Amino acid sequence: MEPLSQMNIREVQEALYRDPSPRMICACQNDSRQGVRRLAVQLVKYQQAQALEQARIQQLLVEENKLWKQGYLLLAGVDEAGRGPLAGPVVAGACILPAKFDLPGLNDSKMLTESKREKLFIQIQKQAIDYAIGSAEPAEIDALNILQATKLAMKRSIEGLTIRPHYLLIDALNLPDVQLPQLPLIGGDHLSASIAAASILAKVTRDRLMVQLHSLYPEYTFSKNKGYGTSEHMQVLKRLGPCPLHRKSFAPVRQETSIS
């Protein structure tokens, strides 16, 4: 490689991209040109950010690493989306991640922007060993209660996997009807990479479904509120009463049903 002093800034940038070594960074830091020194500063900041992100992801793999060392190689994270809304299904995701993956920003779906969730949703689908979605409809929620319907959706997501997992990591819940070893983790979507991935699959799937269901009952603006009890949603519910997508057993909906 030619001496740094004989390169223009664009050539230095390309050289740093090819060789981001401490030696190269040090040479740029000692260069007389401000633009070259700025490139070194930017690269150091980027490397520091990458190191922090890798450390954060490794922290999300603490439970996975314990189980992998015990011989449980196929771990399925399981999580749900939509326990709280007044309308629409509760949706669960099950996801088996490989031991090595590249999912920068992976986190509890509630901690991510919609655009970041959408991006990770696609990346997870591409990189996962296997994944599946399960759901329980409003009528099932009313018949069973939301907790049991959530467990049913989780069970369906696990049954939807084409590869049988060796172990389940589940956000907060235990699934006695599923005959697999399992570990419920309270707050699991920010403690386990597998559960975080499942939470993103469930959340994005449910949000997309609510946007589609909006066309059936546009008055309730499900594309905007996703079935949650926003003030706007509650005003329409008071005025029109519930639609077939509403959970009649939920107190705010039940109250409007009795009034109407």
C-alpha cells in the first residue's frame, strides 16, 4: 500500500475500510490533514459502538449459552403480542435462532421503532433455523380468558415449527400442555435473544394483521390503534358499540355492550 501522505481523503477512507487496524487508525490520527484525522475519529467511534452492541447481544445469550452447553442445541424462544388490546387476536411467535447470527439492534419488540421492527422481522426470517406464528381469536379469548388464550396461541406457534426444538425459552409463562422442557423468564423479551426474536415476529405479524382488518371495520381505525383502547377508539366504541373483532369479555367492551 502506498504511503498515507500520498493518498487523497477518499483513498484513505477506502484504505481504512480495507484495513481498520490499530496501526492504520494510528497513522490517520497522526496525519497532518484534519479530514484524515476525522476519518480516524469516526472509525474509532464506530468500532466502540460495535463492541458495545456485541456485548449487549452476548448478554442476551446468557440463558441460551447455558442450555447450549448442556446439549440443548435447538432452543425456541416463545413470546406473544396483543394481550392488552380490546380487539383482534393474541398472536404468538416461536423462533429458533442459530448459535451465530447477525441481528444488530435485536431487542424486546416494545423497545423498537416500527421501522426497526420491520427490518429485523425480515432479517430474523432469513436467519432463523425455524420460526412459526400461532394465534387465538377474540371468540377464543372470550371463551378461555386472555391468559389461557395466550398459552393456546403459544402452543400453536410451537406446533407450527417444522423442526422440533429441544428446549423452550418462554416469556413469563409455563406451558404444561407442551411436552418439552421449558424455562419461563419474567421479562424474557429483554433477557433472551430467542424470546426477543419471537416477540418481533409476533408483534409485526399482529400489527400487519390489524392493518388488514381495518378494511373490514374502518370506523374503529384498527390500522392506527391496532385494537388498543386509545381515546379515539373508545369514543367510536361508545358510539357504535363493539364489532365482531372486539373481545366481549374485556371490561371496557363489556360495558359498552351492556349499554348498547
